[in-house]
Amino acid sequence: MSQIRIVRIHNELLGTYGDQGNAEVLAFRAKFHGITTTIIDVGYNDPLPTNGDIYLLGGAEDAAQLLSLEALQRDDNLNILHFAIERGAVILAVCAGFQIIGNKFWANGQEVDGLGLLDVISVPGDKRLVGDIKTISTVLGFELTGFENHMGRTILGSGAEAFGKVVTGNGNGDSKFDGAVLGNIFGTYMHGPILARNPEFADLLLTRATGRKYAQITDPLALKYASWRRKVIK
Ligand code: GLN
């Protein structure tokens, strides 16, 4: 695959925490690997493209989160996501997006059905969890850093595994685990954007999306960036 399609879902609703930057990081990292990318911005009124390789959802406050859910439940959008998952496409969903792709969540004091793509439910907590978060990713096997800001607490069902073990911060709310993963579907509470703070995770998503392995980056600029990042982000 020489070109990958990155689908940025509802940037106008799910852009509050800067997670839209994940699309740019993917495009930037892809360049190092010789892959060209197209970023497809899908607005609230637009249908999802059927041929995306990576679908991205970001964080949002409750009202925007509910609008995004409604749009994703409209028309053929949910089927398109199901087919995309069957094709092996990648989904990265952050915070509000993570809650949306789960079975149920609470927003604005009401419980709603999510998209049911990940076996998790989210419930409201008694205080907002805000601050830096560090985890050891269960998938990558090494440390990820990010920033969290959410009311929701997420409980994993038997069909999902945690995405990270919490080192500092709260994650899903128990200070033990963050996010959930099932195949190529990734949910996390980590903003940052997560891919800007953890470019190796972007490489993993590109690997998963294309079926090719890109772990060995030899470009000096990329390597310099990676070692700089390790020094400044402790
Ligand atoms: N509204 C959700 C919550 O507070 C998600 C917040 C977010 O995306 N940062 O749990």
C-alpha cells in the first residue's frame, strides 16, 4: 500500500483537546517510511468514507460528544465502521471518542448507548481527573505519556483488554489501567496528542494499517527527535 487514508472524524466536535494533531503526526511519520497519506476530514453532516485505513476520534465535552455519537449512529456510518474493522482498518479513539465507541456512557447526566465497537462502559465519577499520565502500553511494551482530563470512569468487559498499565495518573479511573484494545481498535484517555508525545505508537498504527512493518526508522531526523523526546519527557 503506497498511500494511506487517515479519516479525522468530527474535528469541529472532537477537537477540544488537540487530538486532531494525531492525524498530522501519522502523516509526518508516514513520510519517513515513504508512505504518502491523505487526511480526510469528516464533518458532522458528512458520511464516513468506506475506504479509510485509519479512523481517528478525539476528546470533547459532553454536548459535543453526544452530537458526534448521533451523527455516527446516522445513515450507514456504523456499518461503515464495522466493515472497516473487518477489513483490518485501525481505529484510535481518545477520551470522549473512547467512550463513544464503547457500549454505554454518560454525558450531560444521561446514559446513552455507544457504538458498541469496544466492550467497555463508562460511568460518571465524583470528580474530574486532570493531569499528566504515564502508562506502560500492553501492546507496545514500553512507556507512553499523555495528559488526561475527564469525568468518566471506564469499566472493561471480558471482550476488551487494557491498553496500558498506569504508572502515574488515573486512566480508566482506578489508577491501574488506561484505555482498552481489541485487535486494531485502540481506546485511551491520553491526550497530548498521544501520537505527538509517543511517535512509536504512530509507527505501530501505520504498521497495523498497512500490514507492513515500519519499526526500524533510520532517518537521522526521526532518530534525533526520538532521543530528544526521551530526554525531555520523563
Ligand atoms: N466528556 C467526557 C468526560 O468528561 C470526555 C472528556 C474528554 O474527552 N476530555 O469523561
